[in-house]
Amino acid sequence: MIRFTEKNLRVPKQMRPVYVVAGGQSDYKKHYPEKKTEELAVEAFKMLAEENNLKVDGVLGLKGYIQSAFYGHFADHFGDQLLGESVIHDRLGLDPMPNIGVKTGGATGGSTVWMAANAIASGYSDCTLALGWERMDEVGTQEGNHYIACAADKDWETELGHIYTGYYALMAQRYWKVFGKESDAFRRTMAKISVKNHGYACSNPFAQAPMRLTVEDVLKSPIVADPLRFLDACLMSAGAAAVLLCDEKTAHELSDHPVRLYMGAGTHTLRTADRRPMEIPLLPHEEKDEEIKRYYKEELSHIDRYPGFTGFLAARMATYFAYRMAGIENDPCDELDVLELHDAFTISDIQTYEDIGLRPYGRGPEYIESGDAFLKDPETGKRGRCPSNLSGGLIGNMHAVGATGIMQIVEVLWQLQGKWGQFHADPKMWERFGKTKPADFEDLQVSDAKTGLAISHAGVGSHVTAAVLRKED
């Protein structure tokens, strides 16, 4: 692990602006035997081309713009298909334009968009497709967890926990002991995240696991790895998602509502025991806050080392770069209007709140308890300052790994473009997926949303991307 220099911490620069123009996705299921992976990818691409009010004649017209494609697919084992990106590229009819596959574990979707964005920013492409998928339904859950665990360091890490639920259970235990003071209140805060995200999924026609739950429902669900229960964990899914990225000129040729994109990325050692203690890299708003700096220096350092087992340096670094690229200098809850976070487990969601600066390290539960995480606080009825995972997140909506980070960006894009209702509220969208729009459907469009953030996260924080999307004035 390197020791930072000024050159390491130089804020990345885009040689030219990058825009997100359109998004599309399939619906998500635990089992999807009636459709092949290629069909799900084609569905996502067709939605992107035909249902985003682009100024081209559908799929055929859009193909005339695309210069390169980046494909996210985490595990060849799931679909028993090597070089799946070539198969998908062929089925989309995009040969002979160049394509390449991207794999960074759970962050595969975010990394795919990051690579596509860099192709635009560098000038290599004016129009790039980023599409990801996973089908985790051709193997049993136990075998699937084994494949996912193969992304850990098999020499040192796998034998200790074997599956990621085990790793995050240890993190939850540590956080609960150090910051939660082993109180039941902390465990209930974790459960509220599951209640929130499953509940928001009830208004998402794409979602795999919509549920109206109570905290008690979560706490009574079966233990997977103490203290994590079944309803604390994300889903295993089959599905696909896609976004189209362009330079400024092409973006405005294709759309009246392109959204600016800034992306940062970070990594950390696969083996958590190799994560050396260090000073916390400060986000812009923390650099200006003397109380936070004092707290980190005088109090937090005596409680727990950083990053230790309760924080993710990769997420902090990805956000460190993304905020500075986008000019986010104040409290993120004041500058961001909507978030999609990688809630692999309820505890990882709390950890991420701190990594991205919604609350100082050790105070993540305050984001939930304050009501800021909700579009409308269920206890007070007041609007939350910075609602998160209105899609349902990984817990309520999906975790088709290669598609997940892309889905998050699609959902933020539609919020900023004011198109959430078009893709979620129309009864025909529900009927398309064999569902009926529920009587308790909620309008989750964030009014006047201008800026959003999507975090894509791998393993125990080995790879993380942070995507800031900003609506043009």
C-alpha cells in the first residue's frame, strides 16, 4: 500500500465534459429461466434507445452514433460463458466497433461506467455504451455465494470467512461494539434500512423484492451470520442495465436533457489485515469544519484506528476525487438531492454514509435516525434532506452484479431528468413485466433534483466508484 504524495492526490481532470444521455434496464428476478442473458441485455438497450426521448430513430438510428462499448460482467461461472461481452456485443449488432469487458467484483457496474466515461473524457469516443448484466440463477444460492467469495484473496481471506456475509457480520460486530455501544438501538437502526429499501421497492416495477416490513419483521428473520439476518442482506439477481455516455456536442444532438457526469474511483487491499492505520483523508466540507477535524484527531483516533474494520478507504478515495471534480465543497446533504448507495448489507450502508461524508465516522446511524435518508420521514412526515436508494437498492430492487452500479446511475439519471414517473408510475410498465401497479404506490420523484450520487462497491471495499451526476441549468 502506497503512502500518499501530492501527485497521488491530484484531482483527476476530464479533457472534455462527459454526459449521461439515456438509460435502460430489464426487470430483475431471482430466477429468470424464460429469458436468456442476451435477451435481457437487448431489453435494456432497446429501452435506452427507444424510451428516453432521444432525437434518433430508435435502435437503428442510435447505432449510427456508438463508437465503442464497455461491458460489465462479474463472474463467467454464473452463465457458463467466457467472453460474454463478445456475445452481447454481437447480439446488439454493434460489431465491428470496439468493445471490452470489465470485472471488479461488486463494483463491476460502476467500473464499467468509469471506463466508458474516461473514453469520452479522453476524446477516444464521442458516444459510448456501458452495459452490464449478471445471471445468478443457473446455480444454487450456496454455490453462488462460493463463486462470489472467489473474488476474495483465496490464500489469506477466503478460509477465514468464506462468504461475504461472514465478513460483514464481523464488521457489524465491530461497529456495534465500538460505535453502537452494543445497544439494541443500533441493531434497530440497521433494520430500519431494510424496511426503507424493501418499502421503496414496492413502487419500482423493475424490483425483485418489494415488501412492506416492520423493524420486528427484520429482527425476526433467520440469522445468516450474527448479527446479520436474512432481511439485512442484498439479493441475488438476473438482469441487465445500460447507460449511454457522450461528449457535449453529441449529447445535445441526441437529447434535450443530458446530465453531466463526474467519476472518481479507489481501491484497497483484498485482505483486510493488510489495511494499515492512517489519518483520515478529508472531504472538502470536512477540511473546513474545525469540529470534525478535532473529533477525528482527538476522539476517533482513541476509539478505533482508521480505516480499521469499520470504514472503507476505497469509498473515501473515490468520493475524495469525485467531490473535488464536481465542485462539491459543502455538507453533501446540502449539495446532493438523491443517492443510490451499495447496500450489500445494512451494515455496509451505514459504513458508506460515513465514507461519503453524510455523517462523520462513527456517527452513520444519525443519517437514518434524523430522517435525512427518506423522501418523507415515516415518523415526522417531513421531507428528508438527502434521500437514498429510492429504487429499493440492492436489498429491495436487485443485485445482478455486473448491472448493479449501472442500474444505480440509471435511477439517478431518471430522477434528475424528471423521468422517474415515466419509468415507474405508468401501469403499462408494470404490465410489461407481468405485474400490477400496487394500490399503495408512492410517487418517489424527488422534486427539483439537480445533483445525485451513485456508489458502486466491491467485496469488503476492494474497489469503489463514486459517480456524481449533475443536471444542467
